[in-house]
Amino acid sequence: MQAIELAGERVVRPWRETTLLATGASQGIGHETAAFLLAETDIRKIYIGSRSLEGFKRAVEGDKKFTGLEQRVPGFDPHRVAPFIADFSHPGEATAQYKAIHDEGDAITDILYFAAGGMEGVLNRVGLRLRRLSRVPQTDPAYQPELDSINEAIAAGVKENKPYAQAVNFRGPAELHRFVSVDGGSQPLPEGSMQIDETSLWATFLRNVPTFYKELIAKPKHEFEDELDVAGEFFALHEEPYYFGKVSGGIVLDTLVGTAISNFIAPLIPDLDQAKLKEYAVLMKDMALANRIMLEDDPQTWVDNFRTLYVYGEDGQVHINNTLIPSHPMFDIQMPI
């Protein structure tokens, strides 16, 4: 049960006049959200952010969520999906792509920012070792030395991947955000626009965050949350209709990170914590729904032009609401890596 329900239509501008950029949407939650909005609303167009044209084609032409839209949605126009090709680790690429779209006569009205990666190398480095370790009794003399060795490998991987992760999860999105902002931006979004960061509870609260996730995803995303929060305060102070927010979710079980946690890390924690972890987790479809709820919300009710939605499981239900206490027991679960 959701504490906040769907409105069914957008308030600032109708879906049929909405052109959305979803960065990092060639896979994961961004991909799920884009497919969901195309199937469930009459959104005019979604630009799918991808590092390459090949990645965009795999996401759209090689996935049944997209290939089946013409059968599931009567009169579906494939031109409602378009590529936004930019590698956020390369300064200037995203702004150049945005400008090219603008110069060709199209106008993006809103942006959803999704995490763009950075952990793949770390997870690949230790995944098999964690799987093997999960089958070793914690009382075995070999257990702790191997766990320590794995943590050393993770630390090395974090150090190696940190510059890239910070670029794609903070510096790149921040560069685009500043480019499209009315205050000094080169190609501003229209009045009533929303810029929403799709993030995680770990990033929002920075409590008991696993080492592999903290430096590569949580901290850069937290910085970007702060960036949008400051923007909201600025435009609220000047009484200008530009809106910002974040959709912050628990562990998403059917993402790359969620799968790794379920398969490799959860078996290393006590059974009670494993049960709690599963209870508080969500799925990509829950995050997609929350993103739609945010986009359909009335931003004129937001405090300082900013809104937060929290998404988490509890008592067998998925909760989507605008309050969550930092002392919630989900943050007490300690990860061994």
C-alpha cells in the first residue's frame, strides 16, 4: 500500500506535452522507469541516456519491455523513444548532446537522473570469492583471513574506480544541471520543469553503507542531492517555478547491486538481518512507480521547491511517502564489506 497515490496526470504540464530526459536509462531502474512511463502514460517522448548508440539499441531493440510496446499500447509511436548519447565521465558530452537536441527544435521539459555505474569492476573482482566464502562456516579459521583479503581487494577496486564513479554520479550530472538551469544556464529548461535525482537511502542518509557502495555511489549521489536541494531553495527564494527533488529507495533486489547483495553479501550476515534486509528491500517496478508519482505531484505544494519520496518495504508492503526517520531499524543492518 502506498501512502501517496498516483494522480493520473501531471499538474504543471500534461504528459502529452512532456519530453523527459532519463539519464543512465539504458539499463536498471532508469530503463524500467522509461518503459513503465511509455506504457502507462501518453508522455510525448523519452530520451534514453546511454554512453553509446549501441547501448541504446540494446536497451530499446533488445528488451521486451520496449519491443512489446507496439503490441501492448494501441497506436504506439516508436518515435516517442529517442537516444541521448553521452558519457558523463567526459566533460561537455552531456551538455553538447542536450544543446544538439535543443538546436534541432526539440525541447526537453524535465530530467530524471539515474546512477550511471562505477561499481562493476569492484563487484566483478570479488563476486566469486564472496560466493565461495558464503559456504565457509564463520567459525572456520580460514574465514576471517579470506574476508580481510576480500576487503583489501574491494578497497583497491574502490580506489581504482572512484574517479570514474564520481564523474558519472556527481560531476557529470551537476554539469548538465547547471547548464539547463535558468540562473546562468546556457540552455534553460522551461518554466515548471522538474529535475529529479533517483537515488538510494544509503546515499541520502549515509548510515552503515557498505564500503564498496559508499565511495562509488552513495557519496557522489549525496552530493548531487545537495546540489538540487540548494537549487530548490534558490528558485523558491526568487519565487520562480523550477522544481527539484529526489526519489530515495531501499535495496532494489532486481538491480545489479541488489542481486550482488542478495547472492554474495547477505549470506555473510546473521539470519535475522538477512530477513530484515529482504523485508525492507524493493523492486525496480516500485521505484518506477515512485518516479511517476513524483512527476505527477503538484510542485506548488513543495517546501522550497524541493520534494523527497522514500521507497522501502516493511510489514509485507511497499511504502512510498515523504517521511522516513534516520533512526529506522533498516539502517542498523551491518554489512561485512
